[in-house]
Amino acid sequence: MTSEATGSVVRMQEQQGVAVVSIDNPPVNALGAAVRQGLLAAIEEAEANAATRAVLIVGEGKAFIAGADIREFGQPPVPPALPDVCHRIESCAKPVVAAIHGAALGGGLEVALAAHYRLALPAAQLGLPEVKLGLLPGAGGTQRAPRLMGARPAAEMMLSGKPLNARAAQAAGLVDRLAEGTDPVAAGLAYVHELLAANAPVRRTRELAVPDAAAALVELDALAADTARKSRGLFSPQKIVECVRNAVELPFDEGMRRERAAFMECIASPQRAGLIHAFFAEREVAKVPEAKAAAPRPVASIAVIGGGTMGAGITVSALDAGLPVTMIERDDASLARGRAHVEKVHDGLVAKGRMTADAKAAVMARYTGSTRYEDIAAADLVIEAVFEDLEVKKAVFRELDRVCKPGAVLATNTSYLDIDAIAAATECPQDVIGLHFFSPANIMKLLEIVVPVKVSADVVATAFALARTMKKVPVRAGVCDGFIGNRILAVYKQAADYLMEDGASPYEIDAAVRGFGYPMGPFQVTDLAGGDIGWATRKRRAATRDPKARYVEIADRICERGWFGQKTGRGFYLYPEGARTGQPDPEVLAIVDAERARKGVTPRSFTPDEIMRRYLAAMVNEGAKVVAEGIALRPLDVDVTFLSGYGFPRFRGGPMKYADTVGLDTILADIRAFAQEDPLFWQPAPLLEQLVAEGRDFDSLNRAAASA
């Protein structure tokens, strides 16, 4: 017997007394309404058929079920709800087996948990990642997983959002049996017949008790405290721990009722809206005109010019992506230091047990070092990562122009400089692009792909393809001083400096920014990056600075003393004996007071809310200018830049999404109020004024770009 339920996304075929229920909803068998309806109908049909002895649920293609259908996000719910589907699977009077290959994530794992037995193939990945979208498992995951795994392991899996592989899932208790091969139907049928031969009973997860309840509650108390400390105001992690506690203390049906209530609270939370925006924005940023217009050039090997901190980080990232890398340095001593930087990263992984010595050796076998440019003549792509000086970079690119093969992509890692001017130093400006990695480059996800005026579309497409290979989050940026991120950073850092001179201490400002959800405040970041870097930039810009513009010199006074932050043991904070966490410095406060007195500023106090209103208004206003000028294609590109590279709290969605949340009219009103004190700095972006006048928001520009 073969039947189809709800079109063709769920099929059922009778094989030797087993109803094989196949989910076929490409590309990942997402749990859309048609799949939910089909699963429910298939279980009811199998139970009603006297010839059916058991049910086997499998996924077609490369996944079991990879979670919810993202196309349904924000849409009115269509029955049946997933908890009802899972309840019907679990209530089936005949044994139900889930044979898992590929992804069983979110609702997909909840379907498997509702089955009576679970089999995993080698490629299986099992997880409950809802926390990454500001949610919690809402179809029994918080109630069934603790009954199988134990309370703390289940809660930790949900809080991390990370999947378990097949062996780890079996060790944790989520999976009953492992099978070899790639065919879930064959492996599943063999397991079902084995269970039938043994007269294995229907085994409902809901009827199990959470193991060692008393100890579980103690562990959950500790986990709740740890979660509150780490989650920095996030809503759903606390709710996850609360729901797992309910699984320990309450009957299953009451736990399910409370899980559903908590899930709906998460749905209504602004944090969920911000996290959903971030999720979609990170997928949308790769949709750029050049990638549609041209295919990427092949990249089988790369070269990195410079073995300092940034060059070594880029090298590690490329090596870890499986690419052969040749590092160029000016002399043997510098080259040895560059290799040592690379090895240090991998040695750290080996020491932590996250890499074997053999794996490190295999990675380093792809590394070559040289002091001769001629040795990179065959490289497909070259990334320059030398000192941030335009003339130095031009000299490097003239050398690359001389030795590199025709069609090689030539990239600069500059953070601020004019890439059009760098490209003009070559005979092949169509091959020159900006690849602005963020330090440490082997860890930070953001990659600004900076598009100069003469670059070929296929070079831009190549840069986006490289970002995918290196597992980076790429954002297209236009050429200007600082591109997207550092240009906006310079403006809101000015706002922070003005706040400091007007009466807020650097420590109060940092505390307010952390309270908003950032991991660090702006003055902590300055100390981490090195105050000398910003000082050099300010000196470079001094000649072109508007003489009428306000300029705060407190950071210059600190740098003049040689206090550059963590690396010198002192900056805005004190770092005694190499400490990584700074302590407030009374001498810095004395410098601040002296500068206020010299400028004739009478200090006033600021609340954390007043600090953040200025800080964010400056950020959003400059973001609007960046979008209007085409430096960023869309507001969402600004959001992704700050989420992936600058620590903006993910649950707020990014600065432009945050502005939409509080209302653009509110942001504009703040800017106009602040302009009463400093009209030169607080000039409203024309785009912001236009959107407010038209009753629109930044997301309307995202939607317009998506439909174009």
C-alpha cells in the first residue's frame, strides 16, 4: 500500500507490515503546515490499518527534519500545531521509530523525541537551537529531552543551541541505536523488525521520570545563576531553565502547558524579533548585484603579505578552510615570527584537546613562508596585511602587479584607507578589492568586502565565495574613510568622548553600554585594541578636521603618556601585572577633570539611559548617511556589520533594527534636541528625516531591496 498525504511532501508506503512515512519537503524537510498535516494523517492511517504493525519515520534527501519552515515566521498559525502532531505520534498504539540521518534540529528533534525509539546514522546531527532565535523548544523538547538525557545535559544542549553528532547523542541518551550506511529506510526497517521480533513495547517518553530529580534540581539552581550571569538580559535562556525545572517537578501535561505559555512569551518578546531579524539579515547580506552578475574566479591557493597579528590571523583562517597559503615577509626573522604566530593558535587548540597533533601537522603542511614576492606568482588570490600606511600599501601592490599572474585577485586588508588609490597603483585595478578582516581574524566572523569603482563583478563574487569558504559573514561596503563599520564607529566614539568631557566618566559610559547588552564599552575596546591605533588615525585626520568641530583631547593626553591600554598595562584603565580586566584609574579621572577645566566645561551628570540615547542616536544617524550614500546597500548591511564585528547585542537586531523598534521619530527627536547644544555634530541624516516624514522605517528599505 502506498498513500500520499497533503500533496507529495509526506508519503506512506507499507513494507512488510511497517508503514514507512517519508518526509520530502526540499531542501531540508522543514516542518511547514503541509508536513505537519501529512504526518498527522499518516500516523492516524497507520494506526487504523490492521495490517500495520509499526511505523518508521524518515526524511528524504540529506536531512531528517531540519526544523521549522522559516517562510512561516510571522504568519498566522496553520493547524495542526506541532505539539499536537508530536502528541499524536507518541500516543500511537503501535511502535513508532524515527530513523535519523542528517539534521534533526528544533521541531525535527521534537518529532523524533515523540517517537518510541530512535536510530541514528553516522551523519546525524541532533539539536534544539531555538535559543538562537530568542525562542525555546515549543513542542515538548523541554519536557521530553530531560527525561531521556537528564535535566542539566538537556538544559545545556538547549542553552548552547549546538547539535550533537550521532555518537554523542547515543551517549547522552537521545538515541537508542547507531547504524552504519546512508540509507535511513534500510537501517530503520532492520531496526523495526528487530524490535518487533523482540515484542518491544510502545515506549512513551512522557511516561519516564527525569533521572535523579533531587540532584537535578540542585544542578538547575547553579545553572540558572550561571545563565543569568552569562546571558546579559536575554529572555529565552532563563525560560529554558525554568521549563526544564518544570519537567523535573511537574506532571508531563502541566509541564507541556507551561512550556507552551513560555514559548508564546518568547514569541511576543522584542528580543525574538531582533534575533529573527539578525537570522534573516545574515542570509540576505550575500545577495549583492555583482554575485548575480558574474561567477567567482577559482581560488585554489592564496598568499598573505605580512605575518603580524592580522596577517597571521588571516593565514590561520585560510589554512583552517583547507586552502594552501604562502606568507610573505620582508626578512627571515619576521617570517619566523609570522609562522610562530600561526603555530601558536594551533598549539593552543592542541593543548585544549580541540585539535590533534596530526591534524595540526596536516594544516601546517599547507603553509609556506617566503621573503620573495616571486614565490607567489601562481597564487589565485593575494591578501595584503601590512602596516596601515597608504604609501606602504601602494608599494606592496606595485610589487604584486609585477609578479602575480594575470587574473589573480589582489586584496587589501586596510581598515580605513582609500582602496581606489591603492588600485590606481597597479595596472590591473579591475582585480583589486578590499577584504577587511577583523582582529583576531581567525575568530571574528565579519568580513567587509570593500568594492572600489573599477573592480570587476567576478572579483566581488570571488570575495563572497572566499568568505563562504572561510566561514565568514560577508558585508558589501563602498569606499570611504572607514567603510561601514569604522566610519560609524568614529562618530559614536565621538559622542562617547563628548559625554566624557561633559560630565560622564569613561567608566560610567562603559557600564551603560554593557548594560545595554554589549560585552564591552568603548573605552574598554580602546584599551583592548591599543590606544595608539586611534591616536595615529586622529593625527592623520588632523589636517582635514573642521576647525569649527568640537575635538576632545582626553585620549591624546593619555596616549602622550605612553598609556596605550592592555599592552602597556595602562590606558583608560589600569591593568596590574598583565591583568586582562581593567581597574578604574584615578589619574585618568584627573586628566579628564583637567581637560574639562581647560575647556571651561562645567560637568553635569548623565543617567545610563541618557548616555545610551546619545550613543545610539549618533550610531543610527551615521548609519542612515552610510545607507543614503550607497556605502551600505541596505540598512540590514549596517545591522550585520555591527552584530558580527562590533559586539552590538544580537537580541536587539542591530542599530537600524533597534531604531525601528524604538521609532525613527523618537531617534530624530533626540538628534534635534541634542543639536541645540552642538548643531555641527548633530546634523540629522536627510534619509532619516525623509523616512520619518513618510511614516516609513529602515526595514521598508530592506523589503524594497529584496523585491527589486
